[in-house]
Amino acid sequence: MKLNKQLIINLLLIFLLIVFVYNLFEVINVVNSFSLKSPGIIYEEGKIPPVLNILVSGLDSAGNNGSRLGVEPARADAILLVSLNIKEELVNIISIPRDTRVEIEGHGVQKINHSRSLGGISLLMDTVSKLLEVDIDYYFEADFYGFKMLVDELGGIYYTVGRELKDTLTVPPILVPAGTYNLNGDQALGIIRYRNYPLGDIGRIKVQQDLFKAIVNELLKPKRLLQVGSLSQIFYQYVKTDLSYKNLVSVALSLRNIQIEKVNFLTLAGHPSAIGGVGYWIINGNELIQLKENSIFRR
């Protein structure tokens, strides 16, 4: 299925806002504005690099770290690297578990999400860049509280919760009943924030993807066109990026013929392990080497 220019532009905005790893080029009927905090490199039309790599980071302002966009320190609660292959009209998206054990320059070995609180978005970009041995062109940061606002603005999301999610120790507490029903914003945010899934962070990523698919289906309904103004205000408030609107439009034009079958999703392979009483995600070294050798993020 081919998508028109405005559809692609709006989809990319929605995707980067809600830190979503599914259906990158299916959503964009809804929003046509977002917050530009500082312009990145401006590429002339037709001179965009063959591959653009964008780091997407989600901050949990509702959680214990009390983070807000632009406020330091704040840990990244979700980390994605989105690679847009302009030449081949291909999109590769890799999820990096927040507990991934890495070397952070100047701070030793820690969880990768700590790099955001230790040195801001620039250190997070540097850490991911060194881990995957790729150049990162731009970043997007999205406040998860904007996700709650989005769901409430949509009037809720019809979704099946496989089991009760309960965590009374986190702030605010999480209590999401099991069953199939219309989730409100607090419940949807609770699903995103909940950490005690059977497979840990990997299980959390899978549940997030399923929930985001349900949101995509809701956003695609024609009636959502009537909410462009209110939705765009949410996006404006809860997104920070150094990608200029001019560059975004140029990329969208370059990818206007992309098909959803050419959007690939990956998760940084590994296994959970406790080291010194701290839980980490330990990367599978062989698969990391193979990922680097495949050079899917390189120009």
C-alpha cells in the first residue's frame, strides 16, 4: 500500500511522539505539528544521506524519577534506534532494553538508560552510537505523560489485558484489571510503566508493541481527522527533537512510496542476569557482532 505525502509526515510525528515500534508508516492522518526545540542539520532537497539514524527516547514523568522533557537528570525509560534507508525505501527499528549493560564514557559499566541522567541526551546518543558502531543524526524525546493524554483524548482504547497488573510500590501506583475493555489514559500508561512482566524488559517491550497497535488502529479511523487540533497540542507539549520540520518533510517525500512490508523490527538480543545485586540485560555478543556486520544502520 502506497501512502501520500501528508500521511507519511503525520505518521512519523505520531510514531516518534509515543515511542512506538510498530507500523511506522500507517498512522499519520492525525497530526501536523510538533515541538522543535533546536534545528538540526538542514539537508537540501535531494541531498539527504542514503541512511538517516534517529534515536528515540521515552521519559517516564509519571514514574519514580520524576523526569520531564528538558529537565536533568532523567533516565530514559524506552530506547529505540530508527534507521531510515532513503535509497532502498526501507525502515529498520531496533529496541534497546533499558537495562542493557554497557560501558558509559566517563562513568564505567552501567545500565544504558543511566547515560541519559548522567550526561543528557547527548551522552545517551554517544553510548548507543558506540554500542552499535553507527552514526546517529538526530534524536526525539517523548514524555510518557503525553501518552496518557493521547489515550484520554481518543476516548480510551479497547484492549485485552491478559492478567492483572499491580504495583503499589511505584509512584503513582499501578493497578490495571485483567479483561477486555476500554482502557483510559491512566490504565494505558500503567501498562507501559509496569515492570514485572514474566520476561522482564523484553516482555514489557512486547506488551508495549501490542498496545501501540491498538492505538494505531484507533488513530486510523476517519473520525480522528476532527481531532487534529487537540492532538497536535498534545504532541507539541510532549516532544523534544533536533530534527527540523524541513528535514522531516524532505525525508517523508523521499519515503513517500514505502510499503509497510519494508518496515523491520528488531530487539537487541540477550538474556537477563544479576551482577552485584543489580539486574541487567546482557547482550548476546555473537548476535551483536552479526548486527554490526550486516551494517543495516550504516550509510
